[in-house]
Amino acid sequence: MNGAERQTPCKPRVAGPGKGLQISAAGFGEAVADSCPVVPELPPRPPMRAGSPHWPQRGRGAVSNASGRFEKETRSQEDVGWDLPEDLPPLRTQVTRESAKTIITRNESPDISFDQSINPYRGCEHGCVYCFARPTHAYLGLSAELDFETKLFSKINAASLLERELAAPGYAVKTIAIGTNTDPYQPVERRERVMRKLLEVLALANHPVAIVTKSALVLRDLDLLAPMAEKGLVKVALSVTTLDPVLARKMEPRASSPERRLDAIRRLAEAKVPTAVMAAPIIPAINDSEIEAILARAQAAGAREAGYVLLRLPLEVRDIFAEWLRAHYPDKLKHMLSLMRTVRQGKLYDSRFGARMTGSGPYAWMIGRRFEAAAARLGLAGTRIRLRNDLFRPPNRQGEQLRLF
């Protein structure tokens, strides 16, 4: 059994294997029907001693590095009390350059606003602890935790693939979204320049593109974005999760600070690049009190539209986020997970289309109404930035675009 029984008149049991509630290592589970109410109980807190495997590493979001879910062997780290912080080797970012077979991904999900997207990288150095893309690293035989933010893959042939796919007979022009999975302007982009090369191809082809990022590095490409904006070919959304720099550094350790993101909105708007703000994810008991302030600051900086997404905890992200809470905000752990169950029909994740983005129930309804009211008051609701499809010209692979490479 994963915890002790609580003595109450009906003796509700703390669930263990086969007892109605499965408790994960992170300390939460999902109740099923039983003859007596089952009370979720958190297991003993792992050591929070500096130098232990469960101690947060500077500049990283995930706390530990469990094996990928498809691996036959499982590795774990235990604190035996001998390690000191200075004994731990620093985690360095490794970038593997790979040649992808295709670059445009088609989307058929009914609750997503784009039909096709590009991801220049696999893995993301920003290390956002809540990132729903983390579980994809398991397909590479890697961990969704620290591996996801330290073992990255750069698609070095992305631009040439894009040129080929845009030039294919019968290609139908639809806005390409970039940054929907991993951030195209994460720190390694300074050196790899995969996103820069993609933009060069899109600009020459007059192809519409929507960009989502948490990085002020997007300003590097203003020389491409501004001319595209004049033609109605681009919009940029900055994701602003919090205005608190301390929370941001813990939750998104290698992303640009909140102030730098707001400054990026301002500078993009000054260059007449249509700009939006994404208050995403909204995390109950962590940043939900900031909705109105985030929208107000973004609107003052020049944002023209806004969106939000409620926290999603698919697969490994459940344990990763709970472990992060235990390390940084242990006093909020039970309350936050309890609120998540109220917006996910008693579970910690609801994968149904529509509900997965905004949740359901009274608490999710309140979040939605607060967002809508603030967006309407600030003029961020009701209008959407429309991009043009009619200017597209297929790349001439034997002509001028080959000069890019």
C-alpha cells in the first residue's frame, strides 16, 4: 500500500495497487468506484537536499530524468547522502544535427486553428516544465524530463525540404504555424539558424506564416518579418505565462524574461508586425491570478489579439509537473492538483477535443469568463489577424532561391 490508512468513521482507504486509486511516484492518481471513499494520499516527500537527484538544477525545468516510457529498463536515482552540489557535473546542452524526410506536418484536430505546421527542432532548451511536447522525446528512446531540454535535434535540411514541398505540384496554400510544439527561437537557434532559413524561403515564396515563441530572439529576424507584414504574410504571438520573473525563471528557466517578451511585442508592433499574446498555460493556484495583468501589459505593448490555454498534463508531464511543484512550491501541490481535477472531470488530464484546451466545470468556466472579459475590455477580442494566401508563388528550385543555401 502506498500510504497509511486515515482513521475516520468509514475508514476511507488510501489507494494502492488494485485498490481503486493508482498513486504515481509523483504522488497523485485517479479515483474509480469503490465501496468506501478512497482518499488520495501523497507518498513521503523525496529528499530536497542540495545535491540529491530530486534537487532542482540551475537553468533546468525538470527536476529528474526518468527513463522514457517505451524503454525496457528503468533507471532511477536515489539520494544516499554523499553527493554534494559541487560534485554534480553540469548538464550541458547537446545538439544532434539530423536530416528530416519531410518538414510540413498536416493537422486534422478540430480544436486547433492551423492546418499545417513546422517544427525546426526536436526537444527544447527553454525547459518549460509544463510543456505538453515533452512526451514526444520517448519516441527517440530519451526521457521527457531533462533529456528533452538537454538533448536536442536540429533539422539542418528544413529549409531545402520546405522549398521542395512548396514547389510540389498541387500544393495548397494555407498558413504554416511554427512554434506550436517546440520553440523555433530557443537558444540554439542563435547558432543553428534553422528558423532564419525557413523564414527566408517563406518570404521569397510570399507564403503566410504564424509564429509562436517565448523568445526575444525573434527580433533578430525583423528584417524579414517587417517586409512580410507589409504584405499581410506574418503574425507573431508571444507566450507570456507570468509577469513574475522569479516564477518564470523556475518554470521556464531558459526562456526570455517576461519583460523581454513584452519588449519584443512592443518592438514588433513598432515595426508594424501584427502581434498577439498567448497567456498559456493558465495554471490553477500558480498563475491564474495574473490573467488580467498579463493581457493589460501585452495590450499596452502593442498586442492586437489574445488567446489562452489551460494547463495540460498528458503522459509523463503529470509526474514532471508534480515533481516540480514538490521541489519549488510544496505548499501548493495538493491544492493545485485538486483544482486540476475539478477542470478535468475528476482526472488530471482530459484528451477530448475542445475540452483539452479550456477544461470544463465551474473553475474552468470562471477562467474562461475572466479571460473573455479582460480581452473585451482591452480590445483584444472579436477580431482576428488574417493573413493572405493569394500572393504565393511556388519556389523555383533551379533559380534564385538556391542562393539561400
